[in-house]
Amino acid sequence: MDIEVGDNKLRAALEDDSVCQRRFGKEMTKYIRLRVDALAAAASLHDFWPPKSKPERVHELVGDMAGTFSVDVKQPYRLLFEPTNGPSSPPEDMQDRWKMIRSIEILRIEDTHG
């Protein structure tokens, strides 16, 4: 899957482990690297189907954050991203939608519950 990162500081952290460790710590860097590498290796978001299956637990958020997806990093932190491609009108079948998502933009890493 193609990955973009709009935030320059976050991009620097995702591209350089030493920067990532300074920002997030050594253990978080390990998990962040695993998740970003898994996303990059995927052909589409469908590689993470079904939603909320371990270890990544990819799922779409609801409410004010609808359209944003979440990936577990290390409790309670999540990597948040949005698709940058996909159908102009979402298909009714969620699996079909996930198959069409082949490009994402990583938005941030945060505790979405706090």
C-alpha cells in the first residue's frame, strides 16, 4: 500500500528510528515500525480484514472521526490514517471498500480514548 505522511515532524519520525525514539520512546518505536511496515507491505486495506483482528486491530472510527482508520500500536496509542484513494461512492459491502483502499495518509499517533 502507498503511504503518505502530511505532517513533517511525524514523517521524520517514521523515516528515522532515532528521531522516532526521541519522540515516542524505544518500545513504541518498535511497535510503530511493525505497524507501518505491515501497512506498507499490504496490497490493500483488505489484507487486514476482518476488522479488529489481532495484532493490528484495524478498524474505522465513528462519529466525529468517521472516515479515519485506527491501528493499535501499543496500548493506549493508535496510529490514525485516512484513505487517499477509493471509490467516489462507497460500495455497500465493507469488504469491497477495504479492497479498493490502496493508498493512505498517516495523520498522527495518539491515545484516542484520553
